[in-house]
Amino acid sequence: MQKLILKQLYYINLGRIKYDQAWEIQKKLIKLRYESAIPDCLIVCEHDPVLTMGRGTDKNNLLVSKESLQQKGIDLFEIERGGDITFHGPGQVILYPIINLQSRDKDAHKYLRDLELVVIKALDELGLKASIKKGLTGIWVNDQKVGAIGVALSKWITYHGLALNVNTDLDYFKLINPCGITEYPVGSISELLGMEVSIDTIINLLVDNFVRHFGYDEIIPQTIQEIIDNKN
């Protein structure tokens, strides 16, 4: 009898973590994924307050000085993902998929659309009608941007990913022109629903929809230490 091969996904919940620490973890997993030492991975986390500037950032979209950010305890990083400047912080769910796109026709554009659909389907379960806007990457509800997406590829392995505002303090976005967009406001799930929503609820919805949409048969919870120990 032919052995059934399951499409596996490592699930790694880092909790709240500083941006640069999660960035380094992604790089370690990229190498292991490229070597086929591990299956595709999905990192979930929250970040301490941080601004990240992608490859397409217009420096004028940072509206305050770097000294002011330091005084406020907000980190700033220039990174290799696509897109402009954005904010990450508490109350925001971050997904960093580490996926080999060679098995998905090497189609980066479709991958971005797939990430948007994962969020749209998850929000639909909360009764929120989310959508995309032509020419603008991200997820929108009532003309408010609730989710930002910015990815990078290394030898067709994906990293970086998406951020969804849940209970995020939206005042942080006043420090920037988020993703270079000035004509639409930023929103959060809690504000749109008019009530506090737990981070765990949103994580579960996003992960469930991610697994279904990308067609994984088995999700395996892992810690970074477990992965590293198993490969040494």
C-alpha cells in the first residue's frame, strides 16, 4: 500500500517578542526550509512598539524624528520586505509564514492575494465584511485599513507577512503615513465591532483559515528551541 504523505505545517507561537528577535528567528527558519530540513512554518506573535520601513519606503512618510521615537520607546528598522512604512505593536496579531513557493508555482503575486483571502475569510466569521482595494495591498473594512501585508522572498522561501489590528492603539499610526496611504484611515477589529476582542480568538480564526486555504493536512505545534535541537 502506498504511504500517504501529509502536507505538514509547523506552528510556532512566539507570544510578545521584540521585532529584531522575531526577524532573526525567521532567517534561521528560512535556511532550514530551503534545506528541506523542516516543512512550511507559520509564526504567530505580537511585537513591542516598532516602526518598520520596507524597500519601497518614502522617508517622508515618517512624520517624527528618530530621537522622538527613542523617547517614546519605539524601535525603528529598515528591512527587506516590500512596501512602505508601518507600525507593529501590542494588540496586533502578526503572521510570518515561512513557505516554499516552489511548490506553489513560484507565484508571489498569488501568494499576496492568498494572504488577503485568509484574513477576509477570518473576519467574515466575526461578521465583518472585509475586502481588498484595487492597486493597494492589504485588508479593508468600511474604507478603514485593518490589515497590512509586506513580504520578502529568499530563494523562493517566504518571510515577513501580515499584521492585523485587533486591540491596537491606533494613535501610533499618527507618527507615520501608514504604508504611504493618506486618503484612508487605519482601523481595528475592536473599534469596528464596538467591543474588545481577545487576541487568542483572532489567532485561532487566522490560523484555522490559513491551514484550510493553503491546504495543510497536519499542523504541528513547535517551539524554536525544539526545532533547533532537532536539527543539531
